[in-house]
Amino acid sequence: MTSLNTIELTGIRKQYGDFVAVDDLSLSIPAGTIYGLLGPNGAGKSTTIRMLMDIIAPDAGEVRLFGRERTTGDQDRIGYLPEERGLYQKMKVADQLLFLAELHGLKPSDARPKIEQWLERVGLADRAKAKVEELSKGMQQKIQLIGTVLHEPDILVLDEPFSGLDPINQGLFKDLLAEYRGLGRTILFSTHIMEQAEKLCDHICLIADGRALLNGELAGIKRDLRGNTFRLVADGDLAKVESVEGVESAVGDPETGSMRLILGDGTAGSSVLRKLVEFLEVHEFSSEEPDLETIFIKAVQDAN
């Protein structure tokens, strides 16, 4: 591993009885990037993150941080937002944040000005002495976010960070991720929402059933798959499109007449078009860059 990789997982595996949650997963996360761990619910994303955070131990494999073996002191350099969010409801907001800051080694004298600045930034300066239980869900989400970044970590690890967020807080999270990347920090987040990941990620790892299906720079992955993806706009029996030889999948709404086709490797678009015009009135058939949902569908099909 080189020092350019802030995080590296090598052959990690976790099994519970007969169920393999994560199966020989390896990934390298370059410094200063937003890295998406993507896949459906139950794919193994949270288990992978818990092994990275040393909450559970892998049955096999290695976790390395900052170019070396992981140490206990590394936890203070990581901001972790788990999928299961939790705050002490009876604590006052400022006390809750001070407690979280001290857990990461900040002195109270250093933490208090940061807490004031963050509460001002997210519009909660007037709620510092309120109990957490008195805040709305959206306000509590902001407090969780502050608690994750208050100690200015070198790595942010966010497990399903957009789950349940209102639009205002989604924007806050996105701004923070962009800001952190601009500072050269490293962000790893998991999500099953492909649209969010596509807007934010530099690199991705698509996983299903605990296995990596696709891993690398998002722009490069899209370039590699561009020749396999076509936009079809047509009238006729679009339900038959997926049965055409050379078409691996057809995603879209037949009622609107617009679909995205994924062709098999080595299949020429012209040969598929000749078959389509036999039963459709084709208005458009053009190569296009695939979106993440399309990429994931193809990766799953290729793996099966």
C-alpha cells in the first residue's frame, strides 16, 4: 500500500453461522476523495464499515489506515456517523456536543468555541441550552452531523447518511462533503440511493451479497461502459425489447416510449437496431453514458 491510500481493506471477510455477510472484500480509498460503498440493503455495507471502525473484528483480512496498520489512536482521526443514529435525549445540546468532542480527545476549552461556531452555522445557536428531546428530527440530525465533524477528523465514515434526511439537511451534508474534499480529507459513505452517490462520488465500490462487483474511479467506469448503453425512444410493443438477442436489460417506462438498454459485451448497436425496427417505430437510438443504476444492474447480471 502507498501513502496515497488513506484506507485499505484487503480480503476482509465476516461470517455469522452459515451466512457470509462480507466475502473477501478488498478496496483502496485514495486521500482527498469521496468514496461510495454502494449496494442494496443487506449487501454488506454496514458490516464492512463496522469492521473498518473496529466495532467488529473481521474473520479474515486486514484493515490499514494512513498507510500502516490500524492503531487505537486512529479513532480520534475519524468522524463516524452510524446508520443507527442516537443522542442522549435528556442532555442539553451544548453538553451533548461537548461530551462527543471529549470522546475524541478535545479539551473543553478548545471544544466550546467550535460548538458555538457550528451551532451558529446550522442555525441552532439559540438552542444550545435546550434538551435534545425538545428538538425536531431535522434539528437532531444537524446535531448528529456536528458531533461527527467537531474534532475535524481526517476521515469521515458515514453509514447511509442521507437516510431520512429532509431536503435542507441533505443540502447541508452535501456542502460538508464538498468542503471536506476541498480540504484534502477522505470521505467514505455507504448508500443504496444511486442518484445521491452519482452526484457526489469520485470512486465507488458496488457490492452485492457481500462481494465487490465493481470497484474504481466512477468516471473511468462510465467511460468503459458507454459503448454498451443506448437510449431508445420508440412506439410499439416495448415489452418485447428485453427479449431481443444482444439486449441484456431494458430499463425505463414502456408507456412513455423511452428506455435505456444495456447491450451484451461485443454486441453492436447497429445489429440490435435492425432487430428493433422489425417490430417498433424507432424515433431515437443513441449511445449514452450510463447512470449508476444502469451500471449496477449490469454488474449484477455479469456476476450471475
